[in-house]
Amino acid sequence: MTAVCTQLNTISILEHVWIPLSDGIRLAAKIWLPESAEETPVPAILEYIPYRKRDVEAVTDSITHGYFAGKGYACVRVDLRGSGDSEGVLEDEYLQQEQDDGLEVLQWIAAQPWCQGAIGMMGISWGGFNALQLAALRPPELKAVITVCSTDDRYLDDVHYMGGCLLGDNLSWASTMFSYNSCPPDPGLVGDKWREMWLERLKGSGLWLEKWLRHQRRDEYWEHGSVCEDYAAINCPVLAVSGWADGYSNAVFRLLEGLSVPKKGLIGPWSHKYPHFGIPGPAIGFLQEALRWWDQWLKGIETGIMQEPMLRVWMQDSAPPTTKYTRRPGRWVAENDWPSPEIQPHIYRFQPGELLPDNDLLSPRALTIQSPLSVGLYAGKWCSYAAPPDLPHDQREEDGGALIFESHPLIEPLEILGAPVVELDLASNQPVAMLAVRLSDVAPDDKATRITYGLLNLCHHRSHQEPKRLQPGRPYRVKLQLNHIAQRFPAGNRFRISISTSYWPLAWPPPKPVRLSLFLEKSRLLLPVRPPRRRDAELPAFKEPEGAIPIKTTRLQPKEQKWRVVRDLAVDTSTLEVVKDEGVISFDQIDWALGSSCREWYTFQGNDFDSLRGETIWERSFQRQDWSVRTVTRTVLTADATHFILWAELDAFEGDRRVYSQDWHFHIPRDHL
């Protein structure tokens, strides 16, 4: 993104403001204000997250919130209780305490002399989650929401579980927050009590992964904070945004279908990033679009945004497989309503090795598959968080361990928009089994690009609340909805369905090897086919990205990113190694240097399901002249046939002296998983 300063107002920045809460805790805020706001109050925009306003998010905050302040809004960035420079302890995500604090923050903002009382909430990921969650509580101050890369359903469609399967990102994300929660506040802002605040966090935040592993089915724990439990509770307008490389695009479609308030949806080719920073490209002028939304709902200015189509998405063109795209070819298309009456399912039947258009020729055959644990090493991550090389590789690397069904070369282009669905008749030889289904675009040179996929714990095929063990050998009818997608298959290409019984390390496999029998006669694929429309070409183009000038930083140590599959044939071990080293950067104006580095390993040996192991190590450092702090966290997850085995350690250093150390060790029963 090229940061362009387009401010109309001179702004002032309040670097550190305490927001007092009713229980005596104070939350830390950074505030951007139009200089005239004290005389002429303005609407406010709140972003409420745990990702450290002082350093981790400081650059992007300066670009985004500085922009809105320059356009006449007060922007308030608040660190959650127990994070960044705020007091207290953060014990889990999306707690009732977080919501209660958020309501008090909204009240505090509305009472300030520079605020005229109307507030919008905006956030990506965590901030998108709690914007929806607070909207469902109907605070009178909250007039509109922009939620980016978030979900309405914390069990069905979040980083923890997918289709009742345990995601590898559950370990990865828990480890990320384990590291975040070990970080100190800045003594330059909070004063001499920084060490007391830091030790309180180290002792009190806990190991979140242990909590998440104790809730392996959909229960009250996940229902809390899932706004899908009652869409009608939200009574303010919602703009929902995501990207096809993100893990949260499905929620946009559910929100558009479920909400009864003014609503809009936007999905680009992006990973887990704001669209003005969007990678894969094209990035867009998202701040200009957001400004139209805020002007409409916070200032009462008619911007025309609500006269435009309800949903706008990037229709991806065919592209060769790679783990990192700079730009995805395609075009913008739009739907006036969702679900769209113009999109209809086209049915394809499974024949041995083939997908054929629906007809009366039904195959009575049954095929079987027992996948090796190596299927999934080239799957990429459940969510591409910041567009490192974590997208799926050529699917030919995976398809040797799967049942594949492929269409004939297309006579004419085919475009889909929505969620493909597979309906399968199958049986398992084990009482606990999983199903992984991939849809790929296969080029004339046989390169296979994964377009979308879905997972299902077969014990959950009727209910995520009350899973039941399978009866080995008994046929079951199951329905699996793949992730939503917009994709154009050109003439001459084929589309392929690949079915496997494991998908490690994207998801944790079942306790034992599984052989599935697939009965073809009534099994079928439903593709949501969207006829091309001339009016798509008439859509106005998005503007180029803009933003305020970012704060100045200096890179002291370079970044390093790696994504390596290592197969040692001598001992038959396979390892996926992920390195995400952000190096060290200095924030020039505050004499503050931040370093962070993460390494992850996912391993197995042969076909030994007890050998599966995930390990993460995070290191973070904070330094200024004559002062330094460093934390190291390590998490290891393994399993046997009956339990998950979790071990973790935390070490914190002030200078060269270790000032805190703690270990955790848990055996957690597997619950139909």
C-alpha cells in the first residue's frame, strides 16, 4: 500500500489516556482527534483489541485511525483488560468481562466533550468479533459496525474447530496468545507499577489451549459470543468484510442471510488483512469505502452506499498453484441480495474417477480410501494470516492419498459463487473418523489449484452438540458444505473432488487409521453456478488505497519466513516446519525496540497415529536504553488413542535475569475426536 495523506482536518494525538472502569481497573487508549473536536464534537470510531497499541499495531493504527481523524472522526484504540498498557489480566478470549468493559468504554467515549454521542465499532479479527458481540447487546451509543475477518459462530467457523475437527491452528493461535499475554506494558506510560502489572499477567493469564481442548463439542462455552445464536439481537447496520485466503469468509454470507438490519458484504482475494493492505492483491481503497459507511450511519450523510448491491466479491480466475500470490487474477461481481435467486445448484454424480452431470446413469459401485498421514502437508494453513507462503501447494502432491473424481474438460467457462456441497453415502471401519473434501481447478498441464475444501468429524454428522460414535460397517448419509468461494473455471480446465480420511496438520486426525467405503449410487456434488452478467462490468471501480502517513520505524534486524516440508526416508519421519521471524524494529520517537519470532513444527512417523506432534516456540523482546525484557513460550501437543497430552512452559527475563518461570502439563480426554 502507498500511504497517501489526504486529511482535511489537522489532528492531535493523545498517546496514552486512561479509561476508568467501575471495578477500579483502567484501560489504556490512544486517541486521534480532529483539532476542532473540542469546540465542535464529532462521531467516534472504536477499535478494541489485545494487540498492543504501543508497538505491534502502532504502524497500521497510525495509517488507519489517522486517516479517519483527518476526515472528521474521533478514533479511539483501546487495549483490552490485561493487554498492552491496560491494567488487569486477560484470561481468555471474548469473555463476559470483555463485553462488560466494552460497554463501559462506549459510555465513556460518548460522555467526552469531543464526542457528539454517535459511535461506530471497527475491527479485524478479534476487533471484528467483539464489534458484533457488543452490537448484540444493543448499547445505545453504538450506531454502526464494520467487522473484518471475523465470525458469527465461534465453534463452527473459528480457529479452533471446523466441522467438529480439531484444527492445527488451534495450537498455533493458542501459542500466539500465550506469547502476547506474557508481554509487559511500557514503563514510559504506566510508570513504576509496570513490573507489578507484568507479573500479574504472567501468573494469571493461564494456558488457553487447555481450556479450548476441554470443549471439543459445541456447548455453552462456544455459544457465548456467537451472534448466530440470535441475529435479531443486532439492531445497528453491519458491513461484513473478508477475503478468500482468510479463514472467515463464510461468516459474511451467513450474516447477510441472518441479519435483518441494513447490511453489506465485501469479499476480495485477500488474506487475514484489512483490504487497504490486501494481499493477495488487488488491494482497494477500503478506507474510502469505510468512510462512506461511517458518513452514512454516524453523520447522516447520504453517500449512496445503500443503493449499491448488497454483496460484492472478487470472482477469481484460474491461476497456477503457489503458496504465495502477489495478485489473484479476476474481476469484481455483485449480488443485489443474498442468497441470490440467480445462483442455482448444478448436480454432478460420482463415477469411478469421474464427475458427470446429473443423469439416470447411477453407479452401484463402492470405492474405499485409507489415506496416509502425509495428505495435508501441502494444504497450507486454515487461515492465511499475513500472506506468508502458507497457501496450498499443487494438489497433485496430495491426491495420491485420496479418492479423486474429475470432470471432463469444460466445453465453456463455468463460474461458481457460494458453498459447494457434497452428499455422500459412506461407511467407516472405525467408530471415530473424519472426512476431508477438496475442490480443485485442474489446468490442461495437470497442475491442480485447490479452490475450496471442507472437513467433517463423522461423529458430528448429525449434531455438533451431541456427537455419536459410528457403527463400523454401517452406511451413513452425510452432507458436507465446503467453504464459500467465487471461482471461474475456463474452458479446457477440469474440476476435481478429492476425498481423504486425514488432513494433517491442518486438522488433527482421528485416533486410529480409518478406511472409508464410499457408495457412489446416491453420492453427488452440488456446485453453486452463477451465470455471467453484463451488469458486472458496469460496477464502479474501487479507488486506490489511501491512508495517513505512518509513524516512523527503523528495522534493526531483518525478517525471515520459511515453510518447509522435510521427509527423512531413513527413519520415515515427516515434518512441516514454519518459521515466522519478524526481526526487530525500532520506534524512533519513543526509544522502543520490538522483536518477535515464532517457530512451529508438525511431525509424524510412518503411519503411527500416536506419533503426531505439534510444537511451537515464541520469543518476544522489548528494549530501550538501559532496560530490556524478553519472554519465551513453548507449547507441545501430542495424543494417544484416548487423550490429548499438552505440555507448555513460560520463561520471562528482565535483562539477563529470569524473573518468572512456569510449566503446565495436562492429559485431556478425547471426546469423539
